[in-house]
Amino acid sequence: MLPPERLRYVGFSHVEADECGSLNDWLAAAPQAEPMCGSVAAMVSVNDLADRPARALADGERLDLGTHSIRWFDAPHLPHGWECGYLMHGTAGTLFCGDLFSQGGATHPPLTPSDILGPSEAFRRVMDYYAHAPQSRATLERLAAAQPVTLACMHGSAWQGDGAALLRALADALLA
């Protein structure tokens, strides 16, 4: 594990208490770190609420982290929030997908190849937190085109497999 004081960035998908509510606590523990988010989030919220200015990433921007790099995807209103976006670790094929596949409950394996779309859709049926924006399918297709093999979910199990197919299945489910 990396000691917090060595962190360079504290990144998140969108501004919401469960996404970035502890941001300033992390910045206090990591005095050299910058908040990292999309340019819209930096403009409308993060530069006002964070103790330090944000490192704002533009859509498609790659950020070199030394031996690794990440890429930011703007994803307005997917599932919610104008400022929403996602990070992708290109070499590892990991998409940090925030709330896209939220699975309710507290007993999930850390990583699974099993179905997460079914549990996610069951959770969404109870509390539909999606904005259902007209560009959702196109945004999900952009994420699918990146060919993720691991979907790192904010709520529930992370998932491994054909991430492009699962993102397209989510698009179909949202339009059903």
C-alpha cells in the first residue's frame, strides 16, 4: 500500500458526498496531492469546496503517472450529474466506473466474473438514480470502445470480463 502522504492526486467521478465527501480529509493526509476531476466539476464545484485547486482533466485527456497513465472520459448525466466522468487505466484495462453498476447491500466479493448487471438493474428499479439523458447510449459506447476488462464499481463488486459487452448491455437495459 502507498502511504497517503505520497499521493499525487485524489480523483473521483462526480461531486456527491459518497464520491468525494472526504476530499479535504484526504488532502490533509496527503499534503502534496491535488484533487483530480473533470473540467466541469472543477469549474462548478471542486475549486470552491476543496482546500486546494483541482487538476481539471479535459475529455480524452491522458495523465502520466510515471509508470502508469490514466485517461479521463466526460460522461455528463451518466448516470447523473452534469460534471460526471470516468477514469480508465489503459494498460490494465480498468475503468473506474463510479455509479454505473451500483449493487445494493454489504456482502459482495471484491472482484467477480459473475453477473453484476442483474443486481445493478434490480437496485435501479427500486431507486432510479439515472438521468436518462439522450446521449447515454453514445457515452456508454465511447466507454465500451476503450475495451475495459475490469470495471471498478463504486458500490458493490468490481467485475472482470468483456467490459465493452457489459457496457453495451447496460445501454440496452437503460433503453428498455
